[in-house]
Amino acid sequence: MNFLHIKKFYEKYKFHLLVWSLYIVYEVFILGLTTRSFREPGAYVLVYIVNISTFYTYGFLLKKMIKTGSNPIKILKITVLIVVIIFAYVVFTFLLIILFEKIGLIEANPSRSFDREFILPCIYRSILFVGYSTGYVYIIKSFQDQKKVEALERQNLVTQIEKQALENDLVQSQNNYLRSQINPHFLFNTLNFIYNDARKKAPMAADAIMNLAEMMRYALKRPEASEMVPLSEEIEQIEHLINLHKLRTANTINLELEVTGDMFGLRFPPLILLTLVENIFKHGNVSHSTQPALIKIVYEKNSLNISTINMINDNKGKQTESHHVGIDNIGKRLSNFYGNDYIFRYYKDPINRYITEIDVTVVNPLARLNR
């Protein structure tokens, strides 16, 4: 063992070495001077070999026992352990005395015997060091439990910070959604259509105004970041958005919305559906003659599946980065609401279609009331 190993050992066990040193000094010198009675050095070596071995052996076994099993079983195991330790203490002490006498570390005593006068002091000393060891183990366990509690509190704080960050992301997404609906290009095109068409067909202009008003109203509503919204309202906003785009493009878009199942009473995180549909219009080819864009929402047996399919518009390649920002925000929001109990996939298929899929378990509370 070189100096470095000795240093590491000292740094790791210096508290133990200090406590044992003080204890031995107290027993050997202070009590010896007080009683004016000193024993031969070999006797002290023997006593502290047995005592220190008992302290750490019992402590090691006790730590293992208190980690497993129910309380009644633990109490029984610990009781048996104490009896075994006491027995081993007495026997080990007697055997060491014989050994030390033979090698001359202590003076031989021909009258020494394994009797009551020898056994009772050994039992007392063994119980004393079992008590010391028990106190040590439970103090260490208390410190470890406190550290675990502090670690959990820190983790809870980190979780709260992450939740707050997600709430901020939602607010930002809401603002981005609102801006995307009223950006100058979209707004002026829509108003220009309403102006030109109103002179010819007032009903269509009124329809356009109604859709735009509904979308503006919904976008200005801000639910709490931790709240879900009625899924039926999200679907209504999708219909308004599709209608507006159809009106703007003289119904040249090729897009289908399929809703299967009773959505009434279902709740879902806000703006996820709208983000998916907005991505279709921003980055997809919605005027493809043979490959229509598809928005499919299916609710069946407490399982909600949302999928979108659209041809990729290669002319909008520069917008890929913003597209993935929206997709990443959807993943964060789903994780915030559902933990790990959701599936979110997005990928490009061999025929250049972009596909997104969301699967979650959603229990309709109204379904229970109707049973």
C-alpha cells in the first residue's frame, strides 16, 4: 500500500479514526489514571480488536436487514442477529485470549476458565458495542433519508420549472398562432377577397366574415396552460380555417376532414390540432389533384387517434425549420399533459407525403354518466 492509498483511506475514514482514537484514549488513559489501574498492552489490543470488529460486523449486517422485509420479520432477524453477535463475541474473545497467551502478548493465567465470571462481562461489553453500532447505523440512515428527501425536493423544483417553461411555450404558441392567422399577407388577401366578392355575392362574403370572426374569437381565448379544451371546439376551428382557405382559393384546395366517433365531452390539449392543420397549409401541397391532404380524427373505445397526411410542397423547403419547431412544441405539450402515455409519430413516406400520428387514451366523462 503506497502513500496515495494511505491518504485515500485516511480521507475516507478519518472521522472513524478520530472517534475511535478519542474513545480508546478515554478508556485507557483517563480511566486508568482515575482508577490508578493499567492493564498490559496486549490486553488492550485484544479488547479493541474484538470490540471494533463487533461494532462494524453488526453494523454491516444490520444495514442489510433494515433495507428488506416487513417490520415483524425485521425485528425477528435483528433479534437473532444480536444473539449471534453476543455469542460470537464471547467465543471470539476467549479464543483470542488463548492465542495471545500462547504467543506471549498477555500473561498466561492457569486458572482462567470459560465460566460465569468470564461470560457476563463479555455479554455486557458486546451489548454495549451492539448499542453503539445500532445508533451509528440509524444516524447514518437518517442522514441518507434526509439527502433523498432533499434530492426529491430538488427534482420537484426542477419539474415545476420545466412545467412553467412549458406553460410559457404554450402562451408563445398561442401568440404565434394568433399572429399566423392575422399576418399581413393572410389578412390582406382575405379582406381583399371579401371586398371583391361582397359586391357580387354577399352570402359568401358573410360566410367568410363569420369564419374569420370565429377564428379570431377562439384565438383570443386563452385557457390556462394546464387546462384542456373541448375537442369539438378545436374541430370547429379547423373547419373555419379550411373554409377560409377554400374561399380564398376559389375552392381549389384538395383537403378532406374525417371525424369518426362522438367527440362531445372529450377534452384535449389546446392548439395541437390547429398547429397540425396550419402546418399542412404552410408546408404542404393542398392542391394536388390525385393525393388529397387528409385530417382524420377517430375516437373509439377510449382511444383517440389523430392523423394528418399531405403531399410535401417542395417549393417551401426553406420553411422546414419552422415546421419542426411547431412539431417539437406539439411533442412537449403532449408530454406535459400525458407523461409517457401517448404516441406521437411524424415521418415522410416513399411518395413524398408528410404524415403525423397521435394516439392517446381519452376517457369521456359524459359516457360514464350515460350508462
